Amino acid sequence: MFVCAGCQRELGALEFLHEVSVWWPELECGRRICAACGHREEVGLRPGVVELGYLYSAGTAHFARMWEQTLPGLGVLRGADGLRLRYAGEIWHVPVEQIG
Ligand SMILES: [Zn+2]
């Protein structure tokens, strides 16, 4: 179970993952936009792990992981065109967004 930091809405893991709409391979994170309140947050995804954090600039942008939650069964495959996510019997694609 996840809680939106913007509206405190509780989300199931599948709903949370589907709100991650772009992936930035250079930063190893993507962006989730809450469908209810529009809150934006940076999310890292690894096999079996969801990371939450924020972007900061130190010459170049970096993703700072603040918190992570294990999510058994989450499959994450990285490709040139984005991420392929697999969870709860669904497989879908999160496209890369170029920075700058
Ligand atoms: Zn929200």
C-alpha cells in the first residue's frame, strides 16, 4: 500500500505503478503524477523495490533516494526506449523522456 504525499490517498501498488508515466534513464528514476491531485514525485524502480526521493542539482541532476519499499513480484526490465514493468499479471511500458 502506498500513500500519495499530495492528497494522502491510499493506492494499491498496481495503481501507484501505473501513475509513473515517464522514465529518465540518466537519473535512474521516473515521475509519478497523482491522478487525483496532480502531485508529482520522483520514483525509482528496481526489481522488487520501489524507491521514493527527489531530484537535486549538483552540477548535473541526481536522484536522491529517501525511502524504499519492497514490492515482491515487481519486474523491471530496462531498455533503450524505457522500462518494461511487470506486476500482478500485467505487463506495460513506461517511455523514456529526454531531459533538456
Ligand atoms: Zn494525490
